[in-house]
Amino acid sequence: MKYTDVSLAPADGGKQFVRVQRVIEHFPGLRTFVFRADGERTKTLAPQRAGNYIAITADVGGSRVTRAYTLASSPKEAESGIYISTVKKAGILSSYLVDEVKEGDVLEVSRPAGRFVYERGKDCAHVTGVAGGAGITSMLSMAKAAEEGSENYRMTLFFCVKNAYEFLFRDVLDGMKSGRVQVVYVVESDAPDFAESGVFTRELLHKYVNEATTLFACGGNELYGHILRELAGDGSVRGMKFSQNSVTDREDDRMFSLSVHLAGREYVIPTRASETLMVAMERAGLGALSQCRVGECGFCRSTVTAGRYSVHPEHDERSSEDVRRGIVHPCCTYPESDMEISVPQDPAAEVI
């Protein structure tokens, strides 16, 4: 088996190059970026579905780092040549984007991807969106899609924040007049006149939604747990979809050695038991393939040839055959001993 055949990355690596057309600073540490094709290596942006993400890759402090960011743009905006993404300062790449990237800069991004999308014939004709804080990004994309008619559903969007100043894109949301999108603002305390006071509840849902609905939520595990408890047994909710969070570090102070076979060479690097194999490779400056960071896309699919490991239980989407063959997704795999792994080469390396 050729290791380059293990990854599910497309033949061109799924790469695009975009130029930062506009940077919008909402408040310190939170920026929205408007991207267009750079016009040289990428002429036309790939299509997008509402709820998709793009993975941004950049060299930061000697490490080649990739992180996924949800898109706030709509399918028609993408068709017109625009991607929009909001970045909150947290972590190495997000901090770099917020602090250093400026208008005119060129970035490497993936094609839009992800499963957090509406499925016609499976999901209800009415969609309930629940956004927590900056989680409004993907919900805004879905609301735009309903408003412009590129997706065939009606939507009630609950935008939940702790303080009213956290309402992003309110001008865009308030400008939706087609009747296909209803926006309900929810503030935990000191709610203004235009907002509901408190948090998202079963009672609040039924105050605004009186039909069968599929629920989409974006905003983190605390929000998701609250929704599951609040709506347990509610027959009007015909399915829930939660936008996945990237795999994070765990508490573990052990240190191991990781032998990485990549592009015909072997690299021996240190790895912490607290971090995923992907983070260790990024920290060492290796150009390992990465995209979704949640174990679903298969870009980073690699073969373990020696050593013990564990996979984050919420992000293990491998087939039984992949488990048998020792194939892992490094983005959600932790070392439990010294390890040896064969990582696929970037399929675009020879054509770019």
C-alpha cells in the first residue's frame, strides 16, 4: 500500500488561495474576514453550502498550522466570489489571523466542506437554529440561504448571548424581510426591548415555533448539553445537528517520541500525551495534511506502524476496517507510548 493512497484528500489537495478583501473588527479579539480568489493561483472560488467551513493554513512561528473556520457567507455570495468567516482570538492560528493578517494578504484555504448542512428529504421544511455567541457564523450562513432561496426551508433563529453588545451581524439579520427567516434575540441579563430575557428553553421554542422542526445548533458543548436536556422527549423536534468543536488538549504530562514517515523521509519528534499527533507534527514544522480537525473529512488519514494510541471518543468516525488496519486520523488521536506513523504526502505538492 502506498501511503499517499491512505488520505481521502483530492488530487489537488483541495487548496485554494484567497486574498483578504476586507477586515471588520467587531471588538478586540473578534474579526470578520471577507475573502476573494487571489486571481493568480485561484481564479474562481469553489461552491459552498450553508453551514460549511473552510480550513485555513498558514506558517506561524515555524509551524505549518491548519484550523477550520465556519463560513458566514451564503451559497450565492460564494457563487459571486466571496467567502466570509469570523475569527475569535484563541489559539495559535486564530491569534495570528486576528493580530497580523491585513487587507491584501493572501491565505491558503480549503474548499468548503462539512456535514453540518440541510438535507432535503431528511430534514424538516422548517429549521430551528440556535446560535451561542460567535456560533452565529454558521447560523447566519443558513439564514442567508433561506432568505435568498438557495435552500428550500423556513428558519427560526434563536441568537443567544450573555450581553447585548455580543449580537454580531444584527444589521444583516434585521434586514431579512422575505418572511422565510424569523430572528429571536435572547440575552441572559439586562435584555433590551427587542430581545427575550434569559436562555433558550423549551417554552421559548414553542412560543415561536408551532410545527415539526429540525434543530441546528452552533456554540459549544455547554450549549449542546443544555439543549439536549431542555428538549428531551419533545416530539416536535425531529432531529438535532450540532456543529462539532475541534479536538483540544487533555490533561496528561507524559512525553513520548513520534517517528513520522512523510514524503520518503523519517522525522523523529517529541510529542506530549496531552496533545494530538497532528498538533505534535505542526509544532515540529511538518507539512502533514489537515483540514476538519474533528475526524470526519479523512484528509489526515494515516497508518500507525508501531506504538499505542487512543482516539477521542466523540470524534472517532473510522470504519471497522480502518480500525483493524491501524489507520487513524491524527487530528483526534493521542499517543499512549512511543509511536511510528506513516503520513500521506500533500497530493498538491508536485503541482503547485
